[in-house]
Amino acid sequence: MALLVWLLSGLLLGLLKRLLMPGPPGSLVATLTLSMIGALIGGYIATYFELGTLATFHIGALVMAIIGAVVMLLVAARLRI
């Protein structure tokens, strides 16, 4: 359940990023993929710090997943991927 929430939050953040900062049309898939990967990394870090599990939803893990997606998108923007 939590894994799905992390993926959806990453997807929504990627779409929000594309709305606020449009880029080349072909990079939509890359933006969405990077944001979902960032959300997964953030979510897994949250489970390491016992802010939730993969099976149960916890707001701390969701916040960490959002932070992970934002960091991934910022790094990609800085590297111009």
C-alpha cells in the first residue's frame, strides 16, 4: 500500500514540475521516471528510520518520499538531464 502511495506521489510531483517548468516534449517520461525513483528512495530511507513499512501507510514516510522526489528533480535540473 505504501509503495503505491510513494509512486503516485512521485508521479504527481513530476507532473507538477512539468506544469511549472515546461521543457522539451520528449523529457516528460524522464521527469516522471526520475520523480518516481526519488520518491521510492525517500520512502525506503523512511522505512530504514522506522517511519513506516512497505505494507502500512505512515505520513512520515510520505513526507520523506516527497522530499526524495523533489531532491531527485532538483539534481536532474542542476545536471540538465
